[in-house]
Amino acid sequence: MSDATPKTTADVLSRLDQAWASLEGTVGRLSPTQLTEVHDPAGWAVKDHLMHVAAWEDAFVARLEGRPTHEALGLDEATLALDEDAVNAAIFARHRDRALTEVLHALQASHRTARARLAALHDRTVAGPVSGVLPPGSGYSGFTIDTNRERDTTPAGAWIGGNTWEHYDAHHGWIRELVAHG
């Protein structure tokens, strides 16, 4: 697969599907104990990484639809204004006690919604700037890029990747490392 920024919806979906299948394949081979009982130094189990991905995927869809990111994450605006590590800690604290089945359901649901929303994008939207993807007023400062600027020229395909397949891949790597050392 090319590392170049995707310029078509088909390319976005291909990258999304490949990274998702890889993550899902790894998760599907893990036992419930591996998913819930092995923790990294920050206290995160595999299920916490998966819930984190689901929460941020919900936030990504909210931004695409012009809904408030903090509401999608279940956080207040003041928390969302904190640095990325503090926001991620708040998401972890909010979801850490969720049952594994609930987390897996949330992950599947968020992914289905995000994939459907991305499949509806036109190629010209994917090839254009982020400002062409996000509705007016959907700006969000943090996590991936600053979309509060009036005209963000970051390629939409790159922004989408940072919020989907690149995010899956990052957590997939941490999950593999976690279970290898657990």
C-alpha cells in the first residue's frame, strides 16, 4: 500500500478496511483474560485501548457531522480543552469499568458508523482540504490537527487517516506489545 495521501474514497476505504481487518484479527485471537487482565504501565488493558479507539472514532464522526466533539466523547468542554494526554486519561477513566462485551459492541458500532460515513464521501472531498470535509462550526483543536482555522488546507485524506487507520495501527501495535509482554 502506498504511503501517499489517499485521494479517492475507494483508497480511504481500502486503507481503513486493511487496518481494521488487521486489528480485528489480532483482537479475535486473544482470550478474554488477555483482553482484560494484562495491563500496561498506565493501567490500560487491551479492552481500554479498544474503547479509546471507539470513543475517538465516535468523535471523528461527530466532527464530520458538525456535532460537538465533547458530547460525542461524553466529556465537558473544559476537559476537551486540556492537552491530549489529559483528554485520553479522562476517556480512560470514563470507560475503564465497562464490560468487555460492551466495549467490543461499542467498537464494532463506532467502526460501522465511521465506515458508512466515509463511504458516502465524494472523491473530490477526500482529495480536497479538511475544510471541505468538516461542516461550518465543527472545528476542534487537538488530537490530530487544528481545524478551527477558517480554511484548513491539510489534505482531507491525511486527516481522515490520522483519525482512523493510523489510529487503529498505533493502538494495534501497543496491543501486540502489551500481550507479548503480559
